Amino acid sequence: MEVVEKVRGGHACPEFVLTEEEESRLQMPWRKGIIVKLLGRRIGYKALENRLKQMWVRNGVINIVDVGNDFFLVTFTNMEDHYRALIDGPWMIYDNYLVVREWSPNFHPFGEVIEKVAVWVRFSGLPIEYYDKKILYFIGNRIGRTVKVDRTTTTQTRGKYARLCVEVDLTKPLLAMFQIKDRYYKVEYEGLHMLCLACGTFGHYKEGCVVKDNNKEWNGEQQAGSNRDKGAGEDMII
């Protein structure tokens, strides 16, 4: 390690520079780690540990480190358990999504913003002939990025609703409905509780919506669209 003497704001602020070998050695124990955070709800260390053991551990053990700002770092002794945690989601705890991502060097929990998350969406009342993987992937890609279609949907063993997993961008308004021929179908988002029914974005409720309060023109268009589309907007099901 080397030190480079610097000054910031009139005060000494030395910069410590690591060699590639030192960085590699420090990162080695965490390279197979997973960063997790429960979306929309705080969870204690022991409660999270118990739930992750139930969901993920089959052949080894896990170790959990609280890294701050409700983020946790999970490491595995068994690679099959590690693979299951990354691939078999989306995972939910207390009916809230568990955001799961691979650990990366220099992860700063207080500077991280969760923008995308994989969620389950439903289309109730969709005719059975549209329970087609290619068609559902196409629709899902308009909502976000289709990850997979639920097995009971692809096998057409349940016809009440089509269900698929889609990665959505929480910083943008979510799609509320779509049309096929002369019918409208609502997009139901499982587990996204803090979803505003006024502007369609995640992180607040309609009562505290800044867009609704500060943009009367937008609000008027939303109301007009609601009447025209037979229940769009505030009839959106979450």
C-alpha cells in the first residue's frame, strides 16, 4: 500500500492506494457474496437469518453481515445454495420483495439506490389462447424485461390469471393496463405495496404524491383517461 499526501478543504486528506494484489486478496472472501435488501420494509438480523436459511440453505451454511442502510451481505459455503439464491427468485419475505444482487467491490450501502427489481405480475381474465410463452414474453417486455413465465401459466393448468416475472424500473411509472382487441386487461403487481395509484411510481402513496399535487394538468389528463379507458388509473390493482 502507498500513501499520496493530499489536502481537502484546507485539511490533510491522505489517499491510500492499494496494489492489484492487495485488492485481490481483500476481495477474495466476498466474491461469491450476495447483497440483499428487503424492499419497502425493515427487517432485523435474526429474522432475516431465519428466513434466508429456510429459503436458501440446502447443503451448506450461510453467513450474514449487516453492512448498513438495511443492506446485508450473505456468503455461502455451498455453491448450489448460492446459485439457488441468485436464480430461483423473485424472493419475498413478509409479502415484500427481497432485492438480490451479486456483491461488487467498493459497495457503498448509503450511496446505493434500488432502481430495478424482479416482480411477479398478473393478468386476470386473459383468454386461455394467450397463455403462450412467446406472447407473454412480448407483453412482459413492454412492462419491463421479462425474466420468466410461471410454470402453471405455461402448462395452462390454471386459467384465472396469467403470471410472469418481470424486471421493472422503479424510477419510472409502471404500466397499469393493456389492450388486446376490444378488451382492457389490468396489470397486477404482487408485493409492491408503496405504489402510487395517481402517478404509477413506487415509493409513495397517492395521498403524498408530488406529481398529483403539483401538476393539475397531468391530474386532469389522468381523470379523463380513467373515464375513457373504463377504469384505468385509480382502479389499477396492486
